[in-house]
Amino acid sequence: MYLETPQGRRLAYHKTDGKGPCVVFLGGLKSDMMGTKAVFLEDWAKREGRAFLRFDYSGHGESSGAFTDGCIGDWAEDTLAAVAALTEGPILPVGSSMGGWQSLLLARALPSRIAGLVTIAAAPDFTEDGYWASFTDAQKQTLAETGQVELPSDYMEPYIITRRMIEDGRAQLVLRDPLHLPFPTRFLQGTADTAVSVATAVRLLEHAQGPDMQLQLVKDADHRFSDDRCLGLLIQAVEEVAAAA
């Protein structure tokens, strides 16, 4: 199915009807809704009779647009549009990597709709604290002159990082101001993750404020967090948050 957003973007999605709160999967940068975690959660939701939504941000998967035209703010708009049009009542976002940042932006934008939150290797503020902070002077000059730089990835083809993504990211930061998560929250993080560090997970845990917040470190799990052990822990976290909501 496809959704036309108020911004004129066309988002591909799969929706499963069921009881709430609706679990909304938010994927990572250059990932799509056909990933292992998204499909595994959908299968679980169907077995449990639970409402579930997965979708592709613009420039990702089957949605319209080019990846290099997008930025964190665009994908936050996509997320808000999908939630507004395709869900009702309480939601339970599950955000993976960049989707973890998106889930925090969603919680900030729609606090009354969030029943609970689960993140996997959440990467808040990575455009500033990861990319920009690690750029050499030569990369910063290239970004200024050509509008983009190419970065290698351990998990897929190189990322093309645009000046717009860096500049827009500064308007989306969540670790500089108070971050209130007044609902059950579980952060999952692998210790062998080479894309998001354990230090990032701890920083998020220490910065955010909420009455029921836990960080679970999984020894030797990598950024994909998609083997049987990790998928089992993901379902356990979602069920725990849903039960407490």
C-alpha cells in the first residue's frame, strides 16, 4: 500500500490490524521495511493479533524520492504522516539505529500518543556527533564545495552524506535539551556494534528522563541485532513494554 504525505512524498507501507498499542517499526538509515527485524516483528504481531505498521521513509525501499535528497527532518515528517494517517490511539514505536533517533523525535512531537518505546542500537544526533565530529578538514571542505562526501559502511555500500543532511540534523538534535520519556522505555545495544557505540547507548540512558527506563547490553551482538538470540530479546522487550503501558 502507499500513502501520499502532506509534503507530496509517496510512502510504501504494510499495515496489520489488531489490538493496540500499535507497534510502529522505524528502520535505519538506508534500510527498508523488508529487513529481518521489521518482518520478524510483523510475523509476531500477526500471531499475537496486535496492530503493526512498517513503512519506508522517502528515498528508501519502495517509497518515492532519492536517498541523497532526504534528511533527518524529512524522514521525521514521513514518520509523523504515517502515524497520523495509518494509526489510531496509543502507539509503541520500535526504532532501529537512525530509527531510534526518529522514535525519540516522534516521542517529542506526539508525547500523548506514545504508550512505550523500544530502540535497537539507537543513533540519536549521529549526523553531528558521528559524521561531522569525525570529518577531517578536507572532508568538511569537500562538503562545503561539492555538497556531499562519501563515507564507507561496514554493512552496505558507501553512504553519500550531503550538506543538507548535516545542516538539517542540527535542527533535530535530541541530546542537547531535556528529553522526557514518561513511559516504559527499553534500549537494546550490542557490545560488538561497530556503527553505534556502547558509549552512545549509555549517553542516551543518562540523558533521557523517565520513570521506567532500561538499557540492555548484549555481549557480542553487532549492529544488525538480527540473530535468533537478539530477535528473541527484541520481542521480550516489546512485550514487556506493551504489558506495562
